[in-house]
Amino acid sequence: MSINVVDRIDDLIRVKRILVSVSDKNGLDELIPAMLSINPEIKIFSTGGTYTRIKEILGSDAASCLTQVSDYTGQPETQGGLVKTLDFKIYLGLLTETYNEYHQNDLKRTDAVPIDMVVVNLYPFKETIAKQDITAEQARGNIDIGGPCMIRAAAKNFLRVAPVVDPSHYKTIVSEMKANNGQLSLRLRFNLAQKAFEHTAVYDRVIADYLSSRTIEDVKGCYAF
């Protein structure tokens, strides 16, 4: 298998489209309006409760910039939000490279668009297992799949995409966008990618440690056979 090698990128990337799907919604009421004030043309894709929260924040302005991921992909969310963002159009939008003509042709072929930023934090697995009397099934249900996939895709393509995993990063992002006419630098995107992979590594370590501490009897006790 050949690996695509990139030899041309842009240092500054204008943020035009963002995907937001967060468990921790703190700071959205500052981040979203601030980004739109810098670039009113920004389009936002979102899911579930995050979509509802952003719609509340933006009020009547939401209609012009906010789209449900399911409306973009053409695939409704499955029961309980089991599958929301695992879609070809999403990952094409995250992983495509600006100067790769094949990637650009794929975008046109699928009617997909490049996504410049992902704002994602994960199901609260650590917080869930810290509670008393949590069953293995309740813990299993709080293992995030779509979130880590999007974070990893965005972080891998830091050449073009900003992966944002922590509300404490919001002020830095807004500050740089203000200073650069709505653009983010390669330096910041790379820094965010470093933090993103650390975030997913810690998340997976907590899950692995928890599962290692359970027995098959713990698991069987959750279900009828």
C-alpha cells in the first residue's frame, strides 16, 4: 500500500466549516458567537444535544449557519445516538488535502465539503465508572466511538484541520482567529493535534484499565441469557 505524501500546504487556514459534537457544553455560548463575529460566513454542523444547545445560543441566527449532521449526510441518527457521525462524507471532509486533485474530485463526486475544525469531547467514561454501583453494561454504554474517530481524523490532518478537545482551548482559538482575519496557523493546529492524541490516549487507557479490572462474571451478571 502506498502512502500519500504531501509536499504543499498552507500555513494559515481560514475556518469556514466546523463540526461540533460535545458532551461538555461549557464555553459554547462564548466560542460560537465569537467565531461567527469574526467570520459570519462560518457553517456549523452538529448533532443531538449539541445541535439543540447551539440553536439556543444563536436563536434566530441559527437558521443561516447551523445544520444537523444527519441533514448533511442524508443518514438519520440511529436509536439512542449509537451512530451519528460515522459517515463517509464526514471523514472525506476531514481528511482531504487542499492541493490533492484526487481528493478535490472526491469532494465534488460525493457533494461533500472540507471541514476545517472539529470541536469534540467524549462521553464521560471516567466520570461514569467513578460512580457507585455502576454496572459493566452502563460503563460499556459510555464508550465513545464516533468522537475519538473524528478527533483522530482531524488531528491526523492538522495540515489543514484544527482538532479541539478541551473548552480551555477556546480562548486561544478565538484570539488567533481575531489576529489573523479568521485564520488559524499551522503552529496552533499542530499544537492542538498533540493535545488531541494525548486526549484519546488517556481516554483509551482508562477504558482498558477498567475492562482489565472486570471479570466475565461481572459482565454476565448484566444480561439475560
